[in-house]
Amino acid sequence: MTLLSSCTLNYEHPLLKHQVITLWSSVYNCTEKSMLICAGMDYSKKYKCSIDKPGEVIAL
């Protein structure tokens, strides 16, 4: 997640007149069958989801 936070997109598009940003970043753990996700370039708030517990989201 640290690596992803260092390569976010955040600039104004010269032709389309809108801001281009990273919407979310995710890191997958195939052993645990889980995913960490951060939204809106806020890497201080992480959420964990798991295939074993669908519908459950844990704030870290």
C-alpha cells in the first residue's frame, strides 16, 4: 500500500477539463483470500474484505 500511495494520479486533464485522480487502491492477499482497499487517495484509512466472510468490511 505504501508503494501504491507513491504513484497516485492527481492532475487536471488538459483536453477534457476535469481532474484525474486515483479512485481506489487495493492490495490482494491470495493466501488469506482477502483484500485491503483505500479510497479517494486517503491511505490513512484502510478497509479489509475477505472472500471467506462476504459482506463484512473491517476498518483498519
